[in-house]
Amino acid sequence: MAEAMTSIFGRRSLLTGALGLTGGAILPEEAWAVDALPTLPIAPLIAGSADGAAVTADFIADQLATANDQFAPAGMSFAASSPVSLDAKFRELETRADRDALGASVVAHEISVFFVASLRDVDDPKNFRMGVTWRKLTDLRVRYIIVASSARTTTMAHELGHFFGLDHSGVKNNLMSYDRDGGTVSMSESQLVTVRQHAAGAIARKDLVPRG
């Protein structure tokens, strides 16, 4: 893939300072390191029913592990708190109002991720979505992520990319692209700079309060 990241340390002019690369001397590529940001908090909220939760604990663990793998080159990591169960009425989200209703359950200073059974595409109701980053229509300051049970293991990581400032990409196998061929999924160097800058800003403003 033309713009796929082969090494985060390949273009020093872009990354030095922006990613907080350690040391000022010229070092072998494998010796360079990215300063880690504090661990970012994820609050998982799961729609339930008498038949059980919309997703399993293993499903959430796989989403989290993939997100940590994808964001590690930017010095970012995530940790989830204990899942919170939501009413069964949130299992199947059909409308914008359904998505908006989740805003009342957002956890302050954490990245709220709502896990549901199904998520209809509100722009094309014939289709369903695997995930979405949503702003509450009645208060656009409130943002959260919704992940459906049909999601790929990379879906939450993709939505976290949106959460931290990334748009969609047309590059095959990029995390922010829909074009996949089974190859390794990753972010470009410039994307890694962007997500780190957005995360650092959220921490500085106390929009997100890190774990620990």
C-alpha cells in the first residue's frame, strides 16, 4: 500500500517533537522510542436483555487489544473500566434519536463506547453499520463511540481514529479505510501524529482523565 506505515521513525522531520521522540542524537532506527502518553480511559457500556448482553467480554477484549496494537506506535494505550449494563431498548439502534439517547449514559472524562446488537445506517436505512463516532445532536460537545456486534476487531480502533481527529482514508489496509484485502492494517505516520496531538490536547484540557 502506497502510504502504509513501514516505520513510524522513517521521517524525522515530521515526527520529531510532534511525537515526543526521545533524545536528540541520531540513533539507529530500532533504538528510537516514542514517549508514552498516560493510559487513556475507555468506559464500555453494553446493551442487554433477558437473553444476555449484546456482546461478550471476549468481544470487548479483542476490540481493546486491537486498539492498543494500532495506537501503540503513537505512544498511546487504552484501558477499560468494568462494563456497565444498559437497558435492552438500546440493543437495536434504528434512528438518529436512538443514537442520541445514549448520550444520557456517557461517562464523564472517559471515552464512552456503547456496544449494541445492531446499528442501522441512518443515511441509508437499507444497510447496517459496524460502528460510528457520534455527536449528540442536541449537544454537539458530547461525543461517543457505538460498536455493533457485527464489528470487525478493528472497528473500535477505527472509531477511535475518528475520535482523535482522523478522516477516512482511501489507502488500502489503512485503519481508516474501508478497502481491505486481508493485509496488515495500520496508520500512516501523519495519522499517528494527528491522533497523538488530539489525545494530548484532550488530556491537557481534562476532557479525558487518564487511568492511575
